[in-house]
Amino acid sequence: MLISVFVSLGTWQLHRRAWKIDLIERVNSRVHAPPVAAPARGQWASVNAAEDEYRHVSLTGTYRFDKDTLVQAVTDLGGGYWVLTPLQTAEGGEVLINRGFVPPGWKEAVPPAPAGEITVTGLLRMPEPGGGFLRKNAPSENLWYSRDVAAIATARGLKSADVAPYFVDADGKPGTDARNVFAGGDAQALTGKAAARDYPVGGLTVVQFPNNHMSYLLTWYALAIMSAVAGWFVIRLELRKRSP
């Protein structure tokens, strides 16, 4: 009985490993591919994680900076916020853009943002409804722990039918390694307006899928072998006891 259970679990992990390897390959191909047009309004209903998440996309529109939302974040640059801003497209729809990371105090130091049409490239991401693992979003208090597109749109007075069911993590600035920006510390980085203008820092999306299935399947198969060996010893001992 135990042998069949352990073998089944090991085989299941074998299939999971093949699925995970395929997922990693597909996501890597999307992340590093040239940007394609983001799903237009007529395609929103068919957007899904399996086929679209982490796709490298491009879209053009005008930022609505008065609708900024700060979502708590911890990154390689330290603790702070993601800045989510609606981008109004020419077709009338709006897409939330995660413009990147900012440290605490950024809002007070930031200079006026340039207005006008802009083209954004980045990775298509699916919403994170509800909140973080330990803390839930509190829209009434303007406290956000996850990038919940529908809840943010409602809190900012946007029509749900006009907001895309995904958001986009904006790429980093060309020629810049985002993880090395302001390595000296956030407090020093915000001492002047020139530094504040370098925020938000994009290109910090973590694309990582743990693949421990090989160790799991080896464990289950090893338990199956150990169970078989233990069973053989038990049977052998019983046969010796019964022999004249």
C-alpha cells in the first residue's frame, strides 16, 4: 500500500517538474522577446495568466498622475512603494502602469511630471486581488499591499469597464541597471530634486519560479524503495519463523 502511494507521489512530482520546466521556458521567452502591442480593449476578455502573463508589451497613452496609487513594496533597493498610474489610451480604455519603485518620502520630493503622450514598454502582469499574505488592502484608508487592479480602479473613481484586467510593470530606463540605482541609500537619494526625478525605478520585476520537484520525486521514490526493502525483510522474517 505504502509503496504504491510513494510511487504515485513521485510520478506526480515528475509530471510537475516537466510542467514547471515548460513554464519557465515559456516565461523566459516572453520576458526577453521584443515588445508587442498590449491587448486592446476588444481582447481584454481573453487575457489570462497561462498565455499572457510576463509577455513583453508596448502601449501608448497619457498618464493620469492625479490618480497615482502607492502600493507597499520591498525590493533590491529597499522598502518603499510601487507607483501605479492609469495610462489613458487613444481607444478610451485605461491600463494601470506600475511605473516602478520609489522610497518613502518620494511624493514630497518629486518635481512635476511631464505631461503628454508617452509610449510605455514592460511586462504584462495579472492582478493581485485582496492584499498581501499577512495584511489586506484597506482602500478606505488608502493602504495598499497588493496590486489589485479592480479595487484600485474603484478607489480612484475609474469605471471598471474602462480599465484593463491587467497591469504593466514598466521597463527600467535604457542603459540603467535598476538594481544599482542609489545604492548609497534612499535618504541621500532624495536630498535634491535631480535625484527625485530619477524615480520611479522600473525594471525590478522578479521573474523566479522555484523548481524543487526533482528533490521531491527522488524523496518519494526513495521512500518507495525503502518501503519495498523493509517489506521484503518483514516477509523473510515471517517465513523463517514459520519454517520447521
